[in-house]
Amino acid sequence: MTETVKATRREWVGLVVLSVACLVYSMDLSVLFLAIPSIVRELEPTAPQILWMNDIYGFMVAGFLVTMGGLGDRIGRRKLLLIGAAAFAVTSILAAMAPTAGMLIFARALLGIAGATVAPSTLSLIMNMFRDENERNRAIGVWGTAFALGGLVGPLIGGVLLHFFHWGSVFLINVPIMLALLASGPFLLPEYRSGESPRLDIASVLLSLATVLPVIYGLKQIAAHGFHATDLLPVAAGIAFGVLFVRRQNRIAEPLIDLKLFRLPAFTVSMLVNMAVVFFIFSIFLLQAQFFQLVLGMSPLEAALWSALPGLFFTAMSLQAWRVTNRFGPIPTVVTGLAINAVGAAAIGLSAYYQSLAGMLIANVILGAGFIPAILTTTGLIIGSAPPERGGVASAMSETCAEFGGALGVGLLGSLATIVYRFAMQPVDLSALPATAAYETGQTLAGAVDAARELGVSDAPWLAAARDAYCASFAVCALVAVIALLALSFAANRVYRKEPPRPVEAH
């Protein structure tokens, strides 16, 4: 048995550099939200162009994660990260200087491709830098904290910059950070490559994009606009391309994804757990945001501030989650984390049903106490279960799985909530309302609130019934989460105990 090598100051400083890069990558998912009004005034985009400005970055990241993970394994993870950092800086300048809405969308797409180099490269490099299990768990916690902080501070940083500067400043802030990564990376970060041929199968790359992008797009359309049968067409197309992708990976000598990874029980169950917890957390947060505004009557700013409190706890928990994993071990952490997550989901459902703000905030703390250790631990297990030469693609698969989980959760549970709401509203007498207002009230709570505003009423019985119906739909979704998380906890425990994850090798 070889002696575990402890990390030196170089590795810890390198972790800081990687974490800042992750923060910028995550921040760019949300930094544009507050800049949209300024962009609309200057570039005059159409409504579809506004949507694509926000969404194209996330779509391209999701589509290229697996490709970049496989490429990093072949040409070197540090090399790919530095190439991506340079591209991120250049395309940030291009976005900041965009003269038209179309050019801004194009620049955001390029930013997404560059950003897809960050998550798999940083995580696989961390696995190679930290050989000691306790230190590695702590490093993964810092990595996860950077992602959480990026989502939390993105709108805040964007708001501050917009107060003093042109909207392009939300992109230009990326440039000095990526230049710092380029300057320090060669000295602080180790290089690792699989030693395989650097040839990349272009057909596999195109099939992976054709699989991921249509599915994510279709699910986000359902989440944004409600269920329409036509939204299933891109999802079905993506699944069909996915079948072709799998067949090709089984047939070619150098696959983009080694499907043998799924024969490892610890890898497969960790992927499922990872996707499931993100599935439920995203959908719960979506329903919760509407709960704050439409049920409790908060302004968007008030809702954002109350939502930030759980976000702060989640961030702090990410920094401390390694202590839980190191103290109890990875298997108990994941299994118990899923059970705590289920308790948190139950508390969320009760708080929604009884329309309690205090209960909702306490429930979020319970939810985070289970969610954060579970997802960070399974992330480590996913990378650790894969052979060292597949570390980049394994980390990319972990991130892609989380993207699918979030999109599926928002799309499917969001649709379930809508169905339950409409069912609960059927007995409500809306005959006194104008036809349009009655229809909108029966469809969504947002429609009911808008109808009440237009009619100048705030305490109508039908509005109270609409809020009750929404809270009931929220509670039903939480109940589904409770049952699924408990079942997954039981199943994961059986799989892990039957074939425990193997010791993690340097990646």
C-alpha cells in the first residue's frame, strides 16, 4: 500500500485559482438577468432574441460538456482548461462589444462552448491534485461552493456593475480573471492526459450535441410555457439521436464515452442520485419562487432577498460538507443525505400547504443539510469510480447529468403542479369573471393574480381559492419528492453495500 501524498501549498493555491474560474463560469449563467433592460434599450432585440440571450449559454455548456471532458482526457486537462480560459476571455470581449442582438447571441454561444471546458477540467484536475481522501473531499466542497456562489452573486455583481458602467461590463469582468488563470495555471496546476490517441470522433461529437441540446430545449420550453405536445418533438428527436450515439459508442474503437463505466454499480447509482437530487431541488426552487411572489404577495426584490437566505446557507454548507463525508464515510453520507432531503421536502410541502414563510425557510435548511453533502459526495464517487484515464469524461458526465436532472425536474414537476392546480380549480365558481380572466385564473396562479390586478381586487374568494390550489399542487410535488428520495435512499444503500466504491486513484 502506497503512502498517501498530502497536498502542498501549491495545490491549495491552485484550488483557489480553479474555484475562481468555476465561480465565473457559474456566474455567467445568471449575470445577464439584470442587464436585459439596458440591452433591450440599446440593441432592440425581438422577444425570441431576448430568450436566446439568456438561454444559449446554458444550452451550449450542456451540449459540449461530454465532448470537452473527452478532449481533456486526450490532449491534457490543464491544456484544455487554459485554451478554454483564453477563449472565454476573447468571447467575453466579443459579447461586451456586440453591436447587434444577433452578435450578442452568437458571442454567448461561444462563451458556452468555452465554459464547457471549465467544469470537467477543474474537477478532474482536483482529483489528480489531492491524493488524500480527506483533503480531496474538502477540495470538492470548495469546488462546489464556487459554483453555488457564482449562481448567488451573479445577479448581485451584475446589478453593481450596471449601476456604474455599460451593460458590457458584466462580460468584461471575466477577462482579468481568465488572464490570471492563464498566467498562474502552468505553474500551479498539474497536467494529466490519458496517453491515448488525441483523435476525436467528430460523428460522436455531433451525435452528443444532437442528443443533449434538443432534450434540454424541449424541457425548458415546457417549464417556461407549460406543456404542449409540440414541445415533445425536440425531446423525442434528442432521444432518437441518443440511441444512435449509444450504438456508435459501442461500435467504435475510441468512443467519446466509455459505456463500460455504467457496468460499475457505484458509478451508475451515484449518477442516478446526482440527477435525482438536482431534479427535485430545481423544481422545488422554481415552485418556491412563485410561492413567495404569488402566494405571499412579495415583490420580486423581496422574493429574491428571502430566496438568498437559503442560498447563503447552501454556500456555507458546501464549505463544511467535507467534514460530514470524512466523519461518516461516503456511503452513509449519501444514504442519510437522501433521507434528510426527503424530510426537507416533506417540510417544504407542509409549509406550502399552510402558507408559512418561516416554515419554508426552516425547511430549506433541512433540505440543504441533506442535499449538499449528498451531491458533493456522489460527485466524488462518480469521478473516483471511473478509471483515471476517464476522469475528464466522467466529471463531464456528472455535470451533464445534473443539467438533465434540473431540466427534467422543472419540466416534469412543473407540469405536474400545473395539472394539480387546474384540477383543484375546477369546482371554483368563476362565472362572475370576464371570460378571459376566468380562463387565465383556471390555468395558472399567475393568471389569477394578473386577473385580480386588472380587476382591482385583492381579497376575492376565487383568488384565495387559486392560492390554495397552487399550495396544494406544491405540496403534491413535494410528496412525490419524499417518496422518490426515500426509495432512492433504500436502493442506493443496497447497491453501495453490495459492491462498495473502490478506493479513488489519482485522476
